Amino acid sequence: PHSPPFVKKYVLKMIRKIELKDRDQWEKLYRGYADFYKVEMNNQILKTVWGWLHDKSHEVSGIVYEVDEGIVALAHYRRMPRPLKGNDIGFLDDLYVDPEYRGKKIGEKILNELKEISKSKGWNLVRWITHDDNLRAKSLYDRVSEKTNWDVYELKWKVSQVEKLEEV
């Protein structure tokens, strides 16, 4: 028996909600995201965010891009009130594509999915921030969205363990 000159391989690709089975792959991606932005990551943060993603009463939701049963990208988003307009919008907290899968329009597909999710929730826009030196992502964002004239500021302070306990 001779094999055919070529065998076409079908690759399953899809965007879907994050699921419990994704834990290990999600953690690897989220650690990669933190490394990219040089942000400390630890098991407590991972546990907290993972809990939020699976707590139906928490604002943060997640979607992933799956290729052949492995996730290669993630996005975390939530509702954000917009008081001056008297409505809610979407806020994209995190978007990360595994470096091996960049350049395949996965980020764009995720943003398009977030647009559809937003429409279904009655949000008329999705807002996010990115670092000014994230040139590759900014080239995508410049192509598919509108850059605002707003600057981002943060008022920071250290929260002690005692203050955290008093909240509980």
C-alpha cells in the first residue's frame, strides 16, 4: 500500500471562554505576560486571578485562543462603568499571545471577539492601556482601534498586612 503524496492536516483553532482544564497552560501564558512587562508574579497572584476567572460573581472574565487543544493566547476583561456617559463599557486588562504564535492575527481575532462580547452586553466600546514601548501590539491597536488623547496616572501606596486583615 502506498501513502498519498500528501496528507492534509486539519488544525482546530477557536476562541472560547477559559475553562478549568486550562489551568496549567493559562499559568504558563500569564507568567509569560508578567515577564514581558517585568512584573513580579507569584503563586498567590495566580491563585487569586484564577479564582476571579471562575467566580461568576466577580467582574473579571477570560477568553483564550485554542490551537489543537492547547491554549496559545489569553485575554482578561471586565465591565467598567463610564459615569460621564451614564453607561458601562468593556475594559481589557490583559491580552497575551505566546511568542511562537505571534504574527498570525490571533490578537486581532481576540479583539474582534471582545467587540462581539461587548455588543452582546450593551457596551459600546472596549478600552485598554498598553506600555508605550510595546510597539508590536501598538501596531495592531493602531490598525483596529482608535488611540485616545488620555494619559494614565496612578496614585500608589503600600498596603500593610494589617490593613488587608481589617478589610476582611
